[in-house]
Amino acid sequence: MFFGDTALSHSAYSNTAGKRHLLVLDDDEHVYQQIKSHFKGAYTVSWANTLEQAASLLQKKRFGVTIADATLNEENITPVVYALKNIQPDLMVLMLTEFKDAHMVIDLINKGQVYRCLPRPTNFSMMSISLDRAFDHHERLLQQPILAARHQVEAVPASEAFGFSERIKGFFTKIKSWRIGK
């Protein structure tokens, strides 16, 4: 599959119009519609409101950036972010958060290599700047795989996975099959 080769050119991940691919992972359709409407000229925007949908989309298409809410269906998805970054280090993640849990935000940035944490509700001017920079950084990582290797995070230890819900465990099971040559 596509996760094993981070050295492919940017054009391999663009559609025929040359747009950049953005995944919105949020259970609030209104957030997705706002992002899609605001950025329709600049990005091809896809949406997943469940981990199952996210896994399906991620297997079909390679995204340069994902915007994710820190919780999905009232569940903390930080382990999912770690797993995605472990498999695709060049994926830039922008997290939407209300900044209620400073430790979670620090862990997302330090352990999960999250590119930016953005306030919720969203300021679209700030998001626009962050998206442009995230896609530029993503493209740099594709061109220089040694840089992407620096952004890879460690796998979530099995001992920590015991506390995960069945949905997150199912997501981990699916993404383990994506690894190529590891």
C-alpha cells in the first residue's frame, strides 16, 4: 500500500486539478461543512466522523494533512493520532481542541508530533495559515525522507492499549495491516 513509500513526489498525491488532500476527522458535520466551504478552492476535503470511516479513507487515498478533533464521539483519539503518525510520519496533523487539558496538548505536540493545536471554535484565518504551512511541511518531508523519519512516533505499547475502547482497538488492528516491509 501507500504508507511504505514516503519518497514519492507531491504529484503522486494530488488529484488531476493539483489540489492538496485534506481529511477532516470530526463527529460534527457542521465543522466539516464549514471547512469544506471555506477551503473548497484550495483543497480536496474529505470527511470521516468515525474511526471506521477514517480507516477506509486512509486506505484509499493519501492525505497530506488531517484536521482532527481531540475527541471523536466523546472518546479521546490521541492514541489514533500517534498510530497514524507512526505509520505515515509525513502526515501533518492539526488538532482542534478547547485547550481544557494542557497535558494532553503537550503530549500531542511532543509525543504525537502534532503540527499545530488550534482553538475550538475555529478562527479560519489562523487555520488557513496553519494549513498552508502544514502542506508545505508535508511536501518537504516527502522530498526529504530523512526528515520524515524524525517525525515518526513510537508505537503505542500493548500495556497502554488495554484501556482503549473496542473502537480504538479495531482501528489499531486495521492500520497494522497497512505497514509495508516493517
